[in-house]
Amino acid sequence: MRWAAQGVDVDDGALPGLKRIGFVRSVRTPQFDGITFHEVLCKSALNKVPDASMLPFRYTVNGYRGCSHACRYCFARPTHEYLDLNSGNDFDTEIVVKTNVVEVLRREVCRPSWRRETVALGTNTDPYQRAEGRYALMPGIIGALVDSGTPMSILTKGTLLRRDLPQLVDAARRVPVSVSVSLAVGDAQLHRDVEPGTPTPSARLALISAIRDAGLDCQVMVAPVLPHLTDSVEHLDTLLGQIAAAGATGATVFGLHLRGSTRGWFMSWLGASHPELVGTYRDLYRRGAYLPPGYRNALRERVQPLLSAHGLTGDRRRTQRPPDKEHAPIAPSAGALQDTLF
């Protein structure tokens, strides 16, 4: 039969690295042309964040590894190398799915030792990437956290979050919930080139409005800003104006980080799409993964007046489309996530 080759007991040639994380089977379907899903059984759902990270949360949950958003700059690309997969095309097309993550998470958050600390979703790969349309892990993850009284934050570029808005509205009546959308590229052509698998900027602006119309606050991560591509006053002013018009309660802006093998993948793209900038980027990142202090300070000085002008410094919180008074307080914004996102 057509699906016989995708049975659990069939040797489908999965790479050895997948065996280390509870590999079950690999699946390919016509609806997801060019993408292979590697289904695994995880032993743990909660990931503890190192104390040295100085983040506003200590735990994360990631239902997927790899991401079909295919953002050229994604910081998480090197994590695929642990699986004997490459951080380039494999990261974009070989998606690991933790099919039992909800069951394991429910078990972990029901332990007497669990202190109901905030859990962040979307700090590694996007929880609302295309795979979520097939596996629908997020409703169960949200349900497990809410039922245990655990606060949560969500960061996504995926418009599939709309599906779960009613559940999130109900969740926010019971636990602190923070919802953030990532949108850093307003130019349609550049978006198609640098974030080819993500929803369009206009679709994400509509998502921001939908979140606000549902009565939830929505912080926007305008990140990463790409030097000499998306860092002009004109681009940032236009994009922040659109974000404000969509109803966002605040925005956080910071520049591109290039760590590990992500650097090579991004620079390869840059050489093909914008070869005139290769030398400039090599100079900017010659000392490491972060932009030099001079650039970061200049970007901050450029952005701050724009954030203020568009009312995106955070003071719009609770002033537009106010939610039902029964809503629980919203958890801290995702602004401090920058060192784990890009």
C-alpha cells in the first residue's frame, strides 16, 4: 500500500543522530512537498534555561526541532548538527516532531516539585510553523500549562496562532499569558528572499490585530534588524507605523546576531543576494557574533524616537481594545528574549 513504507517498523534510512532522541519514523506527505517529518518520542518536555542567561523565564517547551520558516538568520540552525543533519537546508526541511510532548509535559507539570514558573514557547523554533497544521501540538501544550496553573509566553511568526486564540483568551483568565509576534522585514521582496517560509508581513500585521481584537496584549519583536537592509529610518518608520496601526501594545528592536554555523549560512545567502554587502558584514562581525557597540548605539538612537512617535514604548498596554476585566495579568513581554531568539 502507498503508506506501507512509512510504518513504524520500516527502516527508512533515518540518520543515526535521530536515534539518540527516541526516533520512531519519518513521514513525507504531498501536502508538505519537500519536507520530511521525523517523529520522535521525547523523554522530557520542559527545558531548563541556564541561570547565566539572565532571561525572564527559566523553562521552555519546544514541540519541534528545525523550522520550515527557513529564515536565513535563524540562531537555532546549529542545533540540527547534533542530529547529524546540517544547519542549512536540512534545518529548513527535516523537521523533528516530538509527538508525545503533550503527554510528557502534563506529567512533568503535575509533579509536586513543579513550582509553576513561566514557560516560554517559541524561543528555539516557531511553535506555529507549518508542521503545527499537521500535528496540532500547541492546543495540548497550552492546555497542560493552564490546567497546572503555569504561566506562559508565546513568540511566533505563524498566523496559525489564530486557530488557538479562543483557547488563549480562556487561558488568560486563569494564568498570566504573554503573546508576541515577530515582524522585522516590511519590504515584500526582501521578505520573500530572507524569510521564504514565513507568512507575509501583511498577514502578520493582521495577526497582531486579531490578537488585540481578542482582548490580549501583543508585543512585537522587530528583530533581527539587518544592517544596511532593514535599518534605515525610512524602513523602520514605515514598519513601526504599520505595527502601531495594527494595535500592538509595544515593540522591541535589536540587530542581527550571527552565531556558529548560522553565520556561514547567512553569509552565503548574502553573497548570492547582496554581494555588495559582504565586505561590510565581514567588517561588522569581525569580532564575533554581535554587532559592535557603535552600531548598536546608533541603532538605539535611531529607533527610540520612532518607538515614541508611534506609541510603541509600552504605554499603550491596556489602552486599546481592553480585554474582559476577568483576564489575568499578562506576563512580562518577550523583549528580554533577544539573546535566545536570533
